[in-house]
Amino acid sequence: MAPQPQGARPVLTFDPELLLAAQDVRVAFFDVDGVLTDGGIYFTDAGETLKRFSVLDGYGLQMLRKAGIEPVVVTGRDSAPLRARLQALGVRHARYGVMDKIAASTEILAALGLDWAQAAAIGDDWPDLPVLRRVAFAAAPANAHPEVAAIVRHVTRLRGGEGAAREFCDLLLCACGRYAGLLDAAIGVPDA
């Protein structure tokens, strides 16, 4: 008889105070430039905008939804590559070209039947400050502006576009108690 696969023992850990602060999160707001991308804006000779996205970050957003946490994108810019990426990831709520991120985020919260006490956000620059100050749990990537890093609960080890959003997602998954189960499912361990 073949041995049954054992559950994975997660190697990723977070400070228990961070997990406690994030345990009631049901919606996570993401900025794009500097968070889901490296913050660079690339243009072709034809004037097309190019963006680089991390596959790790994208998988993190998909895992959030599986865990019952709605990933939401609110960004000041708009581009065809961004829209294509979010569509491929199945992100259902996104606002593009937004100048007032509080108003857009408030509308999304109302549509989801949630409030700020159930929200988390990750952002890297001044336009993100109003949302970061309202949510229950705020984070910033390692390359965030110093004023942003100073007010958030968690600064990721990784930079925007290089896994920062995934680290944020993993923290939220750990906080809601779903990380180990999703890891087991990924390696093919059956539910107990």
C-alpha cells in the first residue's frame, strides 16, 4: 500500500500581531504602478504602453478569491496591458484612471456589502495614502515612498512587481486561516 501524502508544513510565517490585525479582512485593494508592477512605464516606438507583471503576484490574487477575500484594483492609470492582465486573473472589481481613490473604494465596498473595517490595502505613493489610512490593515512594498512606509502596518520584504503583492496576499491568507489548506491543495494532499 502506498503511503498517503502528508500535509505540507508551511515555512512562511508572519508576526502574530500582523495576523490578528488582518484576520477580519474580506476585501483587499491593490494599487498597480509600484505594487503590481515595478513602477516603470515602458513605451514602444509606436507609443504603446508596456507593463511587467509578476506571475507570483497574479497567483496570490487568485488565491485570495479562493479564500473568500475579494481582490480589487483601484489605479490612477489605465492601459490595455493592465486590463488584459486583470481580466486574465479574473479580477472582478477594478477602477481605472481614478483620481479620488477613496470615492472609488467606498463605492466598491458598498457594492460588496462590506465596510472599511473589513478592508486591507497595499500602495506605494501619496495617491494611496487616503485609502491606506482608512483600511483595517495597510501595507506597502519595500520600494514605497517613505511617507507611505511610515504609516502602514507592514512593509513587505519584496519590491513592487517582484512579489510584494504576493507577500501581502500570503499574509492575508495566513490571517484568515486558509494558507495551509491552499498549500496542501496545491501539492495534492486530500482534505482530512
